[in-house]
Amino acid sequence: MFEEGSIVVTKKKHVCGSSEWKVVRTGADIKLECAGCKRVIMMPRFELEKKIKSSK
């Protein structure tokens, strides 16, 4: 479902105003980079599945 380099859109916007995130690394935890401010976060896969609206 999540591939490196793909873009996911979350239900809530990030503080910077962007709701798009680029998948940097996959595994049990997913590493995401904000498309707006380039902030990098890590999130468990099951948590991300609840928070996404769509993926491109």
C-alpha cells in the first residue's frame, strides 16, 4: 500500500498548512516528509492507515 516516493494525503493538515506527505521509508514504522515544510516524522503503519485520506 505504501511505496517509497509516493504521496499520501492526511485528513488533518500539518501546522504549516500542507496535508501532503512523501513516503521516505517503509517498514513497521513509516517515515514521512511534509511536502510543505520538509519536516520528517516517523509513524507506526497502523496509525498512518487511520489518518490518511488518499494516496497518489
